[in-house]
Amino acid sequence: MGAVSPLSSTRITGGLLREWQDRNRHATIPHTVEQLRVAGNLDNLSRLLSAEPPAYRGRYPFLDTDLYKTLEGLAYEIGEGEGDAGVREFFDEVVGLLERVQGEDGYLNSFFQDPEAAKKHWQDLGWGHELYNLGHLIQAAVAAHRRMGDARLLAVARKFADLSVRRFGEGGKEGVCGHPEVEMALVELYRETGERAYLTQARLFVDRRGHGHLRHSVFPPDYFQDHLPFRDLPTVTGHAVRMGYLAAGATDVFLETQDRTLFETLDKLWDDMVATKLYLTGGLGSRHSDEAIGDRYELPSERAYTETCAAIAVMQWAWRMFVATGSAKYLDVFERVLFNAYAVGLSADGQAFFYDNPLQRRPDHEQRSGAETGGEALRRSWFGCPCCPPNIVRWMAQLGDYVAAERPDELVIALFTEGRIETDAVAVSVETAYPWDGDVRLTVERAPGRRYAIRLRIPAWARDVTLDGEPVTAEDGWLTVEREWSAGDTLRLHLPMPVRGHASHPYLDATRGAVAVARGPLVYCVEQQDSPAPVDDLVLPVDRLADAELAALPDGLPGQVAVRLTADVAPVPPAELYPEITGEPVAAEQAGTAQVTLVPYFLWGNRRPEAMRVWVRAQ
């Protein structure tokens, strides 16, 4: 289809995404603000105004970013006219502190500005996260300028960015940050200000990786994506969030420079990731030890790490690749991540979080999310390293930016949600209960007065699609209707949502011989509360899926659609862990059957902590 231009004028008015945004507004944001105060994030800034600052609160040098991510989300809320007085007061308080504590040269980091800090500015680019901090500051500042018309934070961010350009720009120190993020932020700052030095700096940071400019410690170079030049990477590797942010930033650089060597690498990395390293839920990262991406097909269920921040990073990369190409394949992954790997990171009440997101929980599992000790067995109200909660806040607030795009004489609908999409040429309202239901009704409210195309993404899972009651066939994931429109014209899209089963690649040892259940974009799971037999003993023959029924969700879970089906119950297994194969026939009869209810994966863990499975034995 070709490149598209994103739209930032879409307003989500109903459906699941609106429910999520309302929860974000009324529960997650107040909770996050409270936790930031309790944890000392504001104190870390205000203490710098003292002649003898008290000690820095927290373990990590990047805790300022939790304020910045929250500010980015608040900028969307305030810009939409949704933020209450407390939200605005917090925004103003933090911005005022940042203005007051920023160094004369523009430097800003509450950890390293402490006179008693063990390390000085820029001394440890591998772990100092100073440029990572700058990246999140820039993104908050750009959001405030665009959505609120508030330039105060932009002035702070530019002062710090200018310092970084002077230090690390052409002719300066050939350094890179141990945690990519600043690359996409600098490109966005270039788009907002027109200052080309920011784009140049982003390109330099991408190009410098893998050339020996970063001092590594604790983990090897591939953890930092610094073992090879970016264009030589054969596969996504290392720390999952770092990899996703780096790829998103490199895509931004491509979008502005049209450097085809970058895109060729990005496209190769993307396809390899989706084919060999992405979980069914869209989660990325299979190793706890270094929060890293594993080998190809290394995708264990109970040890899946799939950090919530990595889910956001994958969506950021996916959206940029869509903007670059107009290809629906990136949106298919974006949607899969959104409704599964991302959504599961937040509790139904909006006040507790998963850091890591496994696809299985053993009955005797004790390890806490985020490697915390003690406390809640499932989602937690906060973390010592709380990068995920404010990341959820900002992403939830800006979901409307990822619904639609445009091309000349063409509106492109990327995601289905109830809302209103408006461009200079056309205004369209959308009515749907998606993802619970596949009926989508579009109404043209303002027509362009000329031939104009409306392009609808048809998800890869969709079969037997109809438009206005007639069967239609998508072309490369798109259905295009082009004509002269009048106000009041409608389109009625129907995406059937039967219950379906998924197997896994034969090289994927962890789920060989198992089946996962999905419907529409939602992956489902079975929790022990909803099965009369132990979930580890359930056997789900694939032919049973045809008899699956839709049902209401169990009490206490918000939403609309559960899946009910009959599973076999395996006989009690032998007590021996590795019994000898004797050649004698093994009894195949089952111990009985069980009526089980499967719930959307993003809703698991909202009741008492018990066993859970996405992948169920198929034989």
C-alpha cells in the first residue's frame, strides 16, 4: 500500500478501549501519582534545592523516567479536557521542579546531580541511563506541546537535548546509551521543532552501536545490542525492551532519512522475530536472568518473561513499520500485543501490575512478579523498579493515536474501536463491540465531495468476511471501498469470530503436542477456578473446539465473552519422573471429562492465585 501518515485526531468513545481509558483516568493515574509520591520520585528532585540534599530514594538512576512517562500520559488527558484539577496540579508541580533543578548547562538527572553520587555525569553510559532519561523527558515534552500547547517542558527537554548534541554529536564523544530509547525521542523532537541536529544525533546513536563505544559490565555486549553494528544483526537479541526501543528508534530514523539499508535490516529482524521469537500473546522475552530474548523457538510458557514494557516496545516498533509501509502484517502483531501481552499487565481494577507475564502458572508457584520478595502473589501495586506502571499509563492515554492513518484521498482504519475519526477531508464514526464481537458499522458524517477511499484492515485470523452482507476478499490484509461519499453513507463490516485452536511450530519444544484457544484477537486461558479437574490434567482434543460455546465471564471479571468446552481428564500420571519405556502398550483411556471455562488471557490473575494455562495438552 505504501507509507501512511498517522492521525492524532481520533477519539475513542466506547467499547473495551474506552473502558480501559476510563479506568486509566479514574484508577491507574491517581494510583500511579500516589505511588510516585510515596516512593520518593518527587523528593529526589526537590531535595536538589537543598544546600545539603538528603539521600536519593531508590536503587536505580532512571527513576525520573517514571515521572516523565506519567507526565506524557497526563498531557493526553489534560489535552482531551479529561484531567481533573489534581492531575493538572501534579503536572504543574513536576514541571516546576524540573525547571528549578535543571543544571545551567541543561543537564537533568536527580541521581547524578547529587553531589554525593558515586559516579559523575556521563561516567557510566552502560548503566547510567542518562540518555534514556532524556528520551522519556523529550517524549513527555513533545506530548505536552502538541496536546496542551504547553511549551515549558519542551524548553527543559531542548536544553538537555542540546547539551547531549554538543557532547555526543558530530565531532564529539562517540558514545551511546546502554539502554536505547533516546533515538526515537530525538526524531520526535526533530519533527516538533524542525531542528535537524536532533535527527542527526538519533542517526549517530543507531550507527554507533556495535563499534566498541560502550563499556559493558554485568552482561555481555549482545544484552545491549552492542555486539554487532545494527545493520549486521541477524536476529532480535538481548534485553527485550532495549531491542524493541532500538528498533523503533531506527525505524523513526528511516522514516525521516529513507535510508534503505536501515529498512532492510528492520524488515529482516521483524520477520525473524514474528516467525521464531514472539509468543502467541505477542509477548517478547523468554529469559528471566537478563530480561532477554532467547534463542529461536525458545519460548517456555511458565518461564515466559514477556515484560510489559517489552509489549509496549513491540507496539511502538510495529506502528512505525506500518507507517513506513502501510503493511497490515505489522498491525496484526500490534493488535495481538495490545489485547494480550500489554493488557494483561494491568489488573481489572487498574491498581495492580504484572512486570513479567507468563503463559502458565504452576500450582506451587511462589516467585513474585518483578522478582520482588514477599507481598502479593500475582499483580503488585508497585515495584522497586517501577518502569511498567507509568508506561501503561502513557500508552493507555494515547491509544487513539493508533486507530487510523491517512494517505492522499484515503482513510486507513488500522484498529477497530467505537469512536470518531476526523481528517481535513472526512469524518467517520465507528460503532462496534470489538474485540468481543466482529460487527463494525462505519457512518460517514462529513463527506469529502470527491472520489475517496476508505480502507479497512482485515485481521489475518478473519475468514468469511462480509461487507454490507456480501462476501468479500481482502487484498494483502486490506479491503478498500472507493467512491463518492455522502453524509449518512454507511459500511457494515462483519468479521466472524469462531473459537479456533492454535498449535505451535515443531521446533518449539515447550508447547509441542498442546493447543491454545483464541477468538478474534483474544488469546484465552484456563484458570484452576474454572476447571473441576487440575488444569495440568486437562486434555483438549482439537475436534472439541467445534463444539465450544460462548458464555458469560465468571463472576468478578469484567468483559463479555468466555469460552466453555468439554475437555478430557488424563489418568493420574506415574509418580516416577522419568519412567523407563518398556515397549508395553500404555493405557490410553481417560479418567473422565470436565466442563471448563476459558477466560481472556488479559483477565487472568484477578481472583485468588491458582494454576493457569494458555497451552493445554491436545493428546
